[in-house]
Amino acid sequence: MEQTDMPLELRLAAVIHLLSSSALRGATFHKTEALRAHLRSVAGQDGLNPYLKSTLQEVLGGWEAVDCHPASISVDCLSLTAPGAHVH
């Protein structure tokens, strides 16, 4: 269920959280759907800085192309993100 009355700041916080979670633990079907919904809502708001609006639309375009299996799950990548971990 999409919240249409969420403040802009809360939606942007949700976008940042979902992007971070997807980067650290992998994208899943439900995270991707939630991210798209928040991005659509924020990018469609009137009065946004044109550069922010353009960036949000570009990011949304990239996430519209992501196809996650409905049964996808997050993975624990803590060992890759812990201080001192090196990935090449």
C-alpha cells in the first residue's frame, strides 16, 4: 500500500535506506518495488530542484530495468563491508 501523504524528507530517507540496503545485501523483489514507488512519487513532485528531479528520474529509469525474482532474498555481505575488508 503506497502512502501518498508522506513528506518529501521521509520519502527521500526511504529511498536512501532502500538503496543502501540493496547495495549492502542485494536487491530483492519487494525492496525494488518499494524503491520504485518512492522514486516515482518523489520524482513526480512539483517544485523540486531541476537537477534533483533529473537525477531521480535517471535513477528510477535504472531501477525500472531491474528484474528481481519474487522469491529473491537478501544476503549477508557483512564480511565484505566490515572495516578492513578488501574486495578487488
